[in-house]
Amino acid sequence: MAKGDTDLRALRQRIDGLDEKIQELIGQRAQLVLDVARAKASAGSESFYRPEREAQVLTNVMARHSGPLPAEEMARLFREIMSACLALESQQSIAFLGPEGTFTQEAALKHFGHSVKTVPLAAIDEVFREVESGGAHFGVVPVENSTEGVVNHTLDMFMLSPLKICGEVELRIHHHLLAREKDAGRPQRIVSHQQSLAQCREWLDANYAGVERVAVSSNAEAARLASQQSGAFAIAGASAAQIYNLQVVAANIEDKPDNTTRFLIIGNLETGISGADKTSLLVSGRNRPGGLHRLMAPLARSKINMTRIESRPSKRTPWEYVFFIDIDGHVKDKRIARALKSLEKEAAFLKLLGSYPKAVL
């Protein structure tokens, strides 16, 4: 046997030995998770999923990683291990804005791993209601896109819903032009969600000027229509292409290469401190000069970083607005708690939407 073959066999034997150890260690981890579940049950705890704990684990994985795999890839592997172990305790049901194959489903699987049960629903308000009723443990909804801005329907739902924000996911969005056949010729119409059409506007103007653009409820629904209708092309992601057996006519047609959508995890859970947290607020000011400045002053005095502010009509009084605000930190931090107490004195209305770990991956 040639020396090269001998060396290769030896390397493969070492890999086999490591695989056995990895498998044994994963089994030990799973057994410890079952022990944790029993301890939680004895203590009367009803929540198996702890977002702050998972965020800490993934952050530690990335911090101590030295390669050669990318740190993000290693963290994704651990995410799937945690997902499988959590399913031993209790399989989580995750409602999302459907149908199957949407970017929202991709975000749900990125955050929770593939051992959860994903439940597609037709509208954002249905996702909220499913979680409120206990039909799903958590929900995933889009809240803003780096190109096209906020998703107003999601913001509006927080004015009415008792649900908390338990986490966030950031997903790089890659849009593909899909058809039943790769050489299908020129389409009669291009269908997609209105946000996707907007995110690809420049590319469409340059390559398919004059072709009708039809907005539908989701990019997955666009893929379904394209799979059934002659002359219809869809703009959607890779998972939708796979589910609906479509071919990629043109890949990555989004106008901005760093196109990213942020999604929120919603549930009935009060999330603990992870060490790298964000707090979201819903607040309205009193109708007086300098009202917005007065609202922001407590945050500025406490040197709290505000990362986002959006205004929406209150829908109670004409020309009255509420503000959605994201700040760095957790409500259980003393500095944050003091600032919010001062803010509450200035505000006509203040609602804490949740403190939760920042997106890790």
C-alpha cells in the first residue's frame, strides 16, 4: 500500500475516533438537559426555553472558537444541538408568517433550530393571536428591513397585544428570480411580496422594464403561483424555490448586497439578563411644546444608547403619535430601571415591550 494511502487511512481512523467521542459527549449533554428538565419540574418552572441562556452559550462558543471553521458556523452547529436537546424536554411550537418557505420561517429556524415545530399562518395578527391563545409557544414576525424600513403592521400589533418581545433575529435576505424552467424566456408578470419587489426595484428596472409587477401576501405565495401559472416569475428565497420545485433564473437580485431583515420573537416570557441585551418600549408624550425632547431627556441623562425610534399614529386621537424605541441594556439593570422610572413621569403612556438578548448570529 502506498504511503499516501496509509496516511489517509490513519487520518480517517482519527476522524472516526473523534466522531465517536463527539457522539458520546452529545449524548451526555442530552442526558444533562433531561436532568435540568426534572429539576425545573420540581421547582415548578413552566418554561423550558430560556433565551438568555441560549444567547450566553452561543456567545461563549464564538468567543472561545479558534477555527478553522468560521465562528458563526460553529455557533450554528451548537444551535442545532441545543434545539435537539430542548425537544427532549418539550418540543416548541413556533408560529410564523407563512406559508412554508418564507424568510420568516428561515428566521424561525435560524433562531430555534430545526427540532421545533413551525406553524405557518396567513397574517401577522394571526401569529400574535396564536401565541396569545397558547396555540404556539412563541411567534416570529418581521419588524424592519435595512432597505425598506419598518413593518408597520407588526408595530401596530404591539399597541394591543399583551405579548412580550423575547428575542430578535437578523437574516441576510437574498432574493432570486424563479420560474418553472430556467430558460423560460421573458415573463408576462413578476410576482412577490411588496417589500421584495421594492428591494429589487433597480434590478427589475434594468432587466425587466415594462413587465407587470404583482404584489402578493408573501414571497412563498409568489413561488406557489409561479409554480402553477405559465408566464409568471416569482421573487423569493432559496427555500421557496426548493419547496415549489422552481428553477433560479437569476440569483441575488436584491439592490443592496447587505440587505437584512430583523425579526422579533414574541411570547409570554419575561427574559432574564444575558449580558448583551436590548429593551424595546412603546411611549407617547404629553401634548405640549418640547414633548419629544422631554421624553428623550431621561435616557440622555443616564447615558443610555437609543438604537432606534419610530413613530406611528396612536389610532385613538387624530394626530396623536406613539413612539417605538429600542435602547441598549436590560430593564433589570439599575441604570435602565432608574431612567425608565423618570421617563414614565414625563410620558402620557409607557409600555415595556420586553428586554431580550441581542441577535447573536
